[in-house]
Amino acid sequence: MLTFNHYLTPKSLDEAFDALQRHPGARMLAGATDLLPWAREGRAGDVHLPALVDLSRIAALGGVSQDGARIRMGATTPIAALQHHPLLQQQAPVLGACALWFADDQIREQATVGGNLVNASPAGDTQPALLALNTHVTLARRESGRILERSVPLSEFILGPSRTLLQPGEILLRLEFDALPDHGVAFEKVGHRRSLVISTVCLATLVRLDATGKRITDLRIAIGAVGPVPERLADIEDLLTGTVPTPAALRDAAGRVADRVRSRSRQSYRREVLSNFVERSLAAALAHAGLDLTRLPKEIKHV
Ligand SMILES: Cc1cc2nc3c(=O)[nH]c(=O)nc-3n(C[C@H](O)[C@H](O)[C@H](O)COP(=O)(O)OP(=O)(O)OC[C@H]3O[C@@H](n4cnc5c(N)ncnc54)[C@H](O)[C@@H]3O)c2cc1C
């Protein structure tokens, strides 16, 4: 069971840092969809905290905007916004594809993107899509009364299961990632059942084609839930970028990824699924970008 002495709802970053300073051992929360099950279902035993600091009412942690070729998204943005926010739908549709398979409507309204990253579950579904978007996270701390920020790539932020670069007293402020309106996208996820499920394998693919609509000019594939941290498949990205893809080339790429499975459980299942997901998501993302390989003549070569 979770018990606490104080439940604090700061309205500004300064108030949040005040609260954390006044109550050593306090815990932050945003949507509490990880925090509550962690405390309630006995994983952490009985938890008593001096204070809970609810970040959800701090305006500086919300909002979605565009700054040139990058999108800024506050840490307390709910997962539901990934599906419904017009700017995200247009500039980063892969996030909507990923949110579609995330929990259910109620959890998506409550759960936040920041919570998903700080919780750093290997099965965190937003991680592969955000990694593929070259996301940086901005962290804030207060020193001598001044709020200081640092920005780190998401690829460095998550260190392992439940471990991140976040230092005690630091707050995840926002995410910044590439605006990619012209990329075809695909997101794949599988778990023990069809819905409300923790990923056993998940994967995000983004692809851009040249003016002819046939050659790949940019490819990003990131995988999650098959190891301690999400990963980009840089070798597959390099292999296919600059080529005119064929069904055989996609199959060949898929055959190269089995060794990326590092989870200790369900290894052979995960290997098979990962390989199938790579092939299927490449085909789906290419089709989304306008290249339907099933209709291509056989003589188009992988060059
Ligand atoms: C029924 C159910 C289904 C779920 N399904 C999925 C799913 O399909 N896919 C998936 O990936 N996850 C799923 N989850 C897990 C959870 O919903 C997500 O990880 C969610 O994004 C966590 O966000 P939150 O705001 O609720 O985090 P919280 O529980 O509020 O916080 C999680 C951790 O992050 C810290 N934290 C939060 N925000 C900040 C911040 N801005 N700065 C510093 N620290 C912060 C908190 O202190 C805490 O340690 C599910 C959970 C439930 C209960």
C-alpha cells in the first residue's frame, strides 16, 4: 500500500523544487500509472513517503510546439495527445501509431510521456518511436536559487531497466525531436494478449523516399522490449539507405536482426517476432510513404 504525509500540487517549477527541498525523500509523479501499481501491487512492499509532488499542474511541463525542424513536447503531455494533437499527427505520426497500442483510453489520458521515459521499463512503448525521432530530453535542477537545464540524447538518458541519467531532485522538463511529416511510418507491438498489454517486442520504423518515390533517402528503425534499453538498428538503416528496396532486400535485412535480442526470457520467440516485425514494418512504412512493394515489378533490383 502507498501512504504519504503530504500531497503537493506545485503550479510552477520553483514551487516544485521548493516542495522537493522541503520534503527530503519525496517522490514526483505525473499520471501515477506506474507509481500506483508499483506501490499497490506489492512490488515495492508497503511504501510510505514523506510527500508526493504532483507535476501535472506545472504549465512549463506541458504544451507541444514547433521550432523549425524540431518539435518540443512537455514531459507531462499525456499519451492520448500523441494520437490526437494536430501538430503531432502531422509532424510525427509515428507517435500516434505507437499510442494506438498503448494501454487503453483511460490510461492514455492519464499516463505521460515523461513518466514513460523516467520509469525506463524495457517495455516502455514510446521509447523506440522517440529514439527513431532523434529525441533529446531536457532536465532541470535548481542550484543556488537558479534553475539550470541540460539536454541529453534519449539514447544516453535510459541506462537500463528503471535506471536513467536523472539525478535526485532533477525534473524531466521536455522532449525535443525531429519533425518528419514526409516519412512513412509503422509501429509493431506484441505481448501476451491483444490489448492492455506490456510489450514482448515493439518496433518503430520511419522511412523517407526520394522524388522518384522509389529510393530510400532516410531510414530509422528502433526496437524495444528485447533488451535492457531501446536500440536503433543502425546496421539495417545503413544497409537499406540509398537503395531501391525489393521484397528480397527486406527479407535479407530481417534475417540479420535475431542477435539483437538480449532479454533472458522467451528468446527464440522474440527472435522470430523481431525478424518478422522488421520485414513487415519496413513494407508497411514504405507503403505509407507511397511505395507498395507488392506491386513492384520483379526486375527492380536492390542496388
Ligand atoms: C493498466 C496499465 C496499462 C499500461 N500499459 C502500458 C503500455 O501499453 N505501454 C507502456 O509503455 N506502458 C504502459 N503502462 C505503464 C504506464 O502507463 C506508462 O509507463 C506511463 O507512461 C507512465 O507515465 P505516468 O505519468 O503515469 O508516470 P508516473 O507513474 O506518474 O511516474 C513514473 C515515474 O516517473 C517519475 N516521473 C514522472 N514524470 C516525471 C518528470 N517529469 N520528471 C521526473 N520524474 C518524473 C515518477 O517519479 C515515477 O518514478 C501501463 C500502466 C497501466 C496501469
